[in-house]
Amino acid sequence: MTCFRHAKAIPQYDASSGPRIASLSKIEQRHKGLILGGNLRDGIGMAQRITQATTIARMLADQLKETDKQKSTNLL
């Protein structure tokens, strides 16, 4: 995969975006707890960033709850 950086540009989605975005999900699955966000997925606009941030915050809260639950179970 090649990554091009343009200081004054926003991402452009094209036919290769599907496999690239799918690879991000695979990386997250391999590395439990890793959440990749930003305009490289889920859209480029500010509304998508806010929605994504809310989703990520919920995911992190769920992970923390699960971790707390596991710690409580281990203490019993």
C-alpha cells in the first residue's frame, strides 16, 4: 500500500478505498483495543468526524466496562 501526503488537501475516495478501509478493520481485529479513526475512513466532513468520535468514545467506554467486569470476576 502506498500513502501519499498532501499538506493542503483532503482525502479522495476512489475504487481502491474499499480494500484500504477493509485493511484498517483487519488491523484493529489483530490488535485488540486499537481503534483507528480520522478522515481516512467514515467520510471526510466535520459531521462524520463528530459521529466517528462519538462512536469511538462509546467503544472505549464499552471496553473499559468489559475490563472492569473481568477484573471484578477475577477477584471473586
